[in-house]
Amino acid sequence: MKKYIQYLFKNAFLETVIISSVTLLANIFVVYLDRNSYARFNLYDGVWRYSVPSSFAIMLMITLTISLIVILLLRVYKLKSKDYKDVIYALPIARNKLVLSHLIVGFIQVLIVMTITFIGTTIVFYFLSNKAFNMGLIWLTYAVLLLLLIILFGLTQLIIFRSNNIIDAAGLVFAYFILSFLIMFTIQAFKYGYNISNLGFNEMVIYPYYSAVEWMKYLLNQATPPYTGEYILMMTENDLLVVVVHAIVYVVLSTFCVWYVVNKSKTDKVENIGGVTTSGIGYKVINPLIILFSSMLLFILSYESLTSLIFLLPMLLSVYYVMYIIYRRKFRISKYDYLVVGVTILISSLIVYITYALI
């Protein structure tokens, strides 16, 4: 297994260099363009004004997410390609060790890309920011990115490595991001539609980014020169507890996802490679969830406008039809699929209208 990992990493060296270069240049470009927003010289009073460098953190998180997805897709390509399956699965190595080797190499690749990007971007930021920020705290944000990497790696590899082909893997990752946005918008529409200012909990805790974003905000606020008159974010004990618990829960969940993928690979059938993804995290789960939250969002927004509902519902049904065409790989979908769509829409409408009646 050790020799196989070394072989994989040697073959992945060039792609690691290319991805590192692209992400580093993208981050430096954005930090340079945004330099006047976090460090600007005021000609009227002759002093420097400083703001929290949001673009610094946002770009690092975005490029980390994108590079993670790209690298995992490249890792899974040979494992899930019909062209390579006869060669790959004929190797004298257990199937679970084969998958684990690709996961290890993928994690190391993303870690290298993240580290190079962070160091290069931070050095450029230091000179562009008039050397006024607390760079000790800025460098500490690397630990936050590492936490985010651990969380996202486990969750993302679950989707990608449980897919039967690279097209499904890419499509399902995209679908899960769409679902996360739908959930976010549905919660906001729910609060607005029912005139509820507080659900009794911070709904953002359901997202894997939450703890990393909160730590990043805290460190960057503390690193920004305090004499600008801006509000300096402080964490209460309750906020700190929520962030710590969120991080622990998601790290444990991420670790479990890696264990599950490696363990489940023992029983995977080689003949399924290249076929339609039928795993529990595939289309048969993601499609109903997208239908549920998108139709809930539609019913909430069009509650007092029947015209909007009549106009938008057919468009939404067309999207659902396309989703199942992609799933089934044919234009004719089954009666079961129609039943799933109909029942899911019915459930979403009942949730919305019963809630309106009770509030």
C-alpha cells in the first residue's frame, strides 16, 4: 500500500503544481484588486484607514472548496472509469486499501495546494496592507482552513467516491450545493413569510462552514487595527461553545464518512462501475430533497399570489423532469418517479399551508 501511495503521488505531482499555481494566482489577484477596501490612505487627514480583509478569507475558502472537489474528482476518475477498471482492480491490493490510498493522496494534494496558496497570499497581503495588521492572528487562520479542509474532505469524498462514474460524482456535488442553497433560502423565506424574527436557534449551524467561518471572522476582526472605530467582533461563552461543538460534531461526522467509504468499498461490485449511481447519497435521495425544499420555497413565496403559483409550478415541474432524465438516463421515466414527485410536492404544500393556518 505504501508503494502504491508513492506511485499515485508521483503521478499526481504535475496536477498538484498546476492547481496550486492557479489557486495562488487567483487569490493574489483578488487580494490585490481589493486592497483599497482593507487598507486605504485618506488624503484629507493623512492617515491610513483599515477594514476587516473579508476578501482574503472568502477567496481562500472558495479556492479550497473548488480545489478539493477538482482533486477528488481526478482521484476517483481512474477508480470509476470503465477504461481503467480492469487494470486498477487487478492490482494485488485489497479494494478498501485501494480506495484508502487514493483518499490519502487526495488529502495530501489538497493540503499542499491550500498551504502554498495560503503562504503566498498571506505574504502578498502583508505588503499590500501597509504592514499594519496583526500578522500573528492572520497566520493563525491557517488552522481554521485546516479545520475546514478536514470537515469538507470527509463530506465531499462521501458524495464523490460513492458515485459509480465521474459524471455522476460531479453532478451530485453540484446538486448538493444547490440543495444547501435551497435550504438556506427556504429558511429565510419561512422567517420572512411567517414574520418570525428568530427560530430559537442559529440556523447557520446546519452548514459545515459555520465553525470555520465564525473562527475566521473572529481572528480577522481581532487582527484588524482597533483604532479605526469599527466594531470589533467578540465571542460570548455561548457562541464559543456552539462553535466548538459544531467543529467537533462535523470532524467526527467527516471521519465517519471516510471510514464508511473505505469500509463500503469492500463489497462494491466492479460491474457497477460506469453505471448509474444507486447509492443512498445518490439521485434517489438528492432528487426528492431538492423537490421538497424548492416546492416549499415556491409555496411560501406565492402563498398570496395564485398567479405566481400557476406560472412558476410548471417551470419547476420541467426542472424535476430533467432531473429524473439525468437519473434514469432516458426520456421516459417510471410511474414510481412520478409518484415520488407528486407525494413530495404534496408533503411540501401541506407543511407550508398547515403552518400558515397554525400561526
